[in-house]
Amino acid sequence: MRSVVMEAPGKVVVNEVDKPTLLEPTDAIIKLAASCICGSDLWPYRGAQPIDHRAMGHEYIGEVVEVGSEVTTVAPGDFVVGSFCISCGECETCTAGYPSRCLKAIAAGDAFIGARSNGTQAEYARVPFADGTLVKTPAAPTAEQIPHLMAASDVLGTGWYAADAAQAGPGKTIVVVGDGAVGLSAVIGAKQLGAEKIIIMSRNPERQALAKAFGAAHIVEERGEEGIAKVMELTDGVGAHGVAEAVGTQQSFDQALGCVRHGGYIGFVGVPHDSSIGTDKLFGKQVHLEGGPAPVRKYLPTLIDLIYKGEIEPGRVFDMVLPIDEAAKGYEAMDQRTATKVLLTMP
């Protein structure tokens, strides 16, 4: 089968590799209907993380083709969406609502999809703890639904988590820092959770238009103190009730902290790079923080239901579609910001 491999920073190839096999009785094998490139994949591509011939990809949807002897909730022939984090669904952290930090998956070395096997930018993938990780769709998806379900596997669920952690709800003003696929998905989440006013910080005209279509009321192009001042102007000098931080840099977190009101909430889901949080600033701001790898599995039933009802169209974040054989072009496009997110099709 074909599998995308990052041999070194900036060097992406597509190799022929063996199909994955069942390793544990709780595993499932998926034939992918599509895959995609994540913004977090750009960190090793740009040399910000070590990389050496790694099979890439952690977002996936497709048909179950084989299951282990202990799998009970999905069967061959089912179409499924899975979280990029693996979860048993039974341990204390899973049942507390944080399946992205599953104790059994972490102990097994399978906290993230592809941790011990091929990634999901491939024709087939092995999914550990299938019962706790996969969600069956109510029907086989249409071609139009494929991109929307693909987004649910990571970016939609991650953006939704950021909005949820920022306490988006009726009467609330939410700021979104970051206009990539996760930030745009945070707009969807904030809107669906009932936020009254959504502000996104963006300088990209195409992404601004999509953010407005998803429910953003205001665009702030300024950065730093100017951006914070603009948000204060839009919030009567008080600041936002909550901020969804979807980048992961020091600049983006400082922006989030500056825009949130005293006693407000920050949901941070951008993978941290060269950033730190000063407790003195947090102490003075008296702010609530929640973030980390998104518990996408918790949200998947809701997200899938909304997609099948046609109430949300998160797949609109995909603005480039390529066959898996041309994955390298997709990485280059996202690195150069000529694409927001790239969908990879299978032969």
C-alpha cells in the first residue's frame, strides 16, 4: 500500500509499504476513504521537531475491514470516524471526559494514532482500542460528506474543544486566535455552542470570508498591543469572556491572555513551540486555563450528527485536494500558506 513518509525536514515521499495487521485483540484495520495534512505536521517539516523517516498522518475516516476478537462496537463494513488520540473509553480519565489522555493507551505506547505503526496518510491504518476510539456513522457517507467527516477526526474536534474550554455559550463573546483550520473550526464550535459574538484574528482575506460564513461577527487584523486594543474596543473595554488559542506560539498565547477579561477562560489547543506561561501574568489576570490534546472522541457523536443533518460544513476548510501520490505538493502548499488544509484522496 502507499504511505506518506517524511524522510527529513522538507522532504516528503510516498513509499510502498506492507499493509498493517492486527497486533492486539482490541485493534481494527481501516481502509481509508481519505486522509489529510495537519498544521501540526508542518512543525517537523520546517525542522522545528526532529524527524527521521516517519510515517505521517493522524486524521482518518474509512471502512472497517478487520477487527480483533475483543472488538464489539464496530465490524467489517462499517464506516467510521476516529479520533487522532487513542482511548479505551473505560479508564478513569476517559470516563471523566478526557479520552485524549487515556491511561491504557499511554501505558501501551499508543496515545496517538500511528504511534506504533504506520500513519494515516496511507491507504490502510491500524487503530488500537477500536471500541473506545472509533464512532460508526449512521449511514455510508456521500461524496459531499467525506471532507466534513474528515475534518471531524481532528481539526473540527480540536477547534470545538478550544471553544468549549473557552466557555463559549449564550451571551458570551469569544475571541479566536489563529485562522488556520483549527481556528476556523473553533468559530464553528463557538457558534454552535451559542456564543453571542465571535471575533477572529486574521489577516488572510479567504480565511476571513470563511470565518464569517462559519459565524464570526468581527475580524481583527492587528497584532500585539494594537490587536488587544481592538478587542477591548469591541468588548466595551472589558475583554472577551473566553479565547480559543489555536496556534501555539508565545505571540499567540500573549495575544490570548491580553484579549481575555479578568476571570475569563482560555482554551489552548495550539501545539506549543518556543512558548512559556508566566505565573505572575496568570496571577494578575485571574484567568482559567484548559487545553492540550483535544478529547475529540468525546465530541464525535455530536459532530457526526450535525454533519449528517447538514447543520455544519467543516470540510470547507479544505481548499486543496490532491491524490496521495502528490502529498509532497500539499505539504509545500501548506508550508507556503497557499493552502489552509489539504485533503488527500485514495486511489
